[in-house]
Amino acid sequence: MIFVCSRLNFQSPLGQWRLTSQDVASSLLSSIGEVRFIGISFLRLGFVLLAAFLGYHLGAPQIANVEFPWLGMTIGITLAAAIIAIEKGAQKIPPKVLLGGLLGLIVSLLLGHLLTISLLTIPLIGDPDNIALHGLVHAGLAYIGMVLGARKGAEFDLNEYKKLFRGEAKEENPKLLDTSVIIDGRVADICETGFLEGTLIIPQFVLRELQQIADSSDPIKRNRGRRGLDILQRIQRSVDVHVKILEQDFPKIRDVDSKLVALGKELGAKILTNDFNLNKVAELQGVPVLNVNQLANAVRPVVLPGELMSVHILKEGKEYGQGVAYLDDGTMVVVDSARKYVGKNVDVAVTSVLQTTAGRMIFTRLKDDFEREESLESKVGR
């Protein structure tokens, strides 16, 4: 308690201690960490002393039939230091790699025993060459087993095995939703139409980002965040998809998009988004992406040159005399010689269609101008 209190801030003007739950918790955690470190240090020191003691008493009677206690103690301390160094290095190895290496070692040693004793029938006693051959076979197989086991262990998905033991079914065709596609809202319409199947996974860090946007002091951001939360409730009420909130997080990664890519790699899931930059980053790292904007462009009505349509001219175009209109799905329509018709409905004829990364653009001319040009071309052709 004295150690904990010594870490608390002395902030009261009257000279009294100001205790808060956060200070007490942080001090307790720090104290526990230091106690654990001291305990491990004493354990290592005891192991070195024990190795030195055993080495001193064992000595080395095999060397010229003379005991060398100090040499034995030195060998014991050296072996203890090597074991402690291996233990420290093993702490940095992921558990999956350690487990894979251990399993590979066990299987390879069993295989070596089967190979030397049962198949090759090499006697272990009586000939030093046979002993050396046994050691060579076991050492070679142990090395191969540990290396292959460690490498393959890194590819194991422990979460899938946990679900298997718990009796949980594996998620079929999982898809990760990012913040932008939730706020966009079109994903809810896609879910209601039944075109989107499988499990929609919403990570907890995406929910936190939505909540931060909804709590923003900026009214525009606040409305966007609240819209995103409403869209999530709408998706959860859809009967055609299964929605799952995932608690898994990556504390070392700060950016939400990077967390999504890492989670997509781990789960083997696709990322559902409308963010162009996230789309490119995910594709570069081998994570499949479903872009809502690309889907919208793919399902837009196909228009052919010469097709007639009626549009409302909203503004002037970049080129002289041009007018700009928009279809119901947001497709931009550029109309030649329509600047004087801004704010009016006109009949136009399609001349060409341009597909870009931002969407589709339709170039048209006024119906009367188009028909007049067609008639002139037909007369010239005659």
C-alpha cells in the first residue's frame, strides 16, 4: 500500500492526498508488473546458481579420469546462460509458431525412431558408428520437423479451431463493413433486395468510430454518424443477412482502414466499402473488396448512341455552350449547345458514352440538332 500511495499525485492545496480510481488502478498494475519482473529475475538467478552447484559437484571425470569441479561449474553456468537466452528469445515468438515447432519436433522424433529402429534395424548398442548414425538421423529429422512446423504453424487460424471445439459454425462468405459504406446507406438497400448473402461482420473499432462521429460537435459529422447508426439498425432487421459484431481488435494499429485490412487477412473476409483509397490498399495486400460504387455503375441503365431521352438542364458545362444534366441515378449528361436552356427540360439524343473511374458520363446533343444533322447526312449519302 505504501508503494501504491507513493505513486499517487499530490494535488490538494491543503496538503492532502487526492486519490482517484484511475490512479489506484494504474499504480496497482505497475506494482504487479514490477513484482512479476522481480520474481522472474530471482527464478533465473536461482537456476544459474543451481546449474553452477550441480556442475561443480559433477565435475568432469571423463577427461583423463580426473575431476575438474571448477570446469564443471563453468560449463553449468554457460549452459544455464544459454538456456535463459533461448527462453528470452522464445518470448518474442508467436504462440502459433511455438506450437507448430513443438508438434513438428515430436512428429519428427517419432519418425526418426521408427526409421532407425523398425525399418533400418540399426542396433544402438555396441558400435559407436551406429550411435552416430542414430544421432544424425534424429537431428536431421528434428531440424526439418521444427522448421516446417514453425512455418506452417504461422498459417494456422487458432480462432477457427476454437470455434470448432466450442461447436460454433464457421462463418460463410464473411464480409467486413467499413464506416463509409455504413454511412452511405446503400448497403441496407442491397441487403433488403436479397442480392447480398453471407455474414456481415461489423468490427467493434468501426462502431467506436461511428460513435465518435455521432458525438462530434460539428452538426454535419454528427448527422452522418447518427445516420450510420440508423443504417446499422436497419441492416440488423433484415432477414436475408446475418449481422455479427466482432470484438477482435489490433491495438498496435491506429488507422481504422489498416485494421480492416489486417482483419480481412486474418478472417479471409471481403471488405465492403465505397472508399476508393481503401479499395486500392486492400487489393495491393491481397484482400478482396466489394465496392458499392462499382456495383452502382454496373447496374446503371445502358444507353446507346442515337437513343432519345428527356433531361433537365441544371447548370452550364465547362466548354462553351454546354449544359449539364443528371439522371435519377446520378449519371452526368453533357448536352452540346444547351447553355441557354439552363433550368428547362429538353429532349436530347445520345452521341457517346464515357466510362471513368468516377462513374459514367453521357454526351448528347439537342434532339432537333441531332435530327437535322442526320437528315443532312442521309441527303449527302444519296
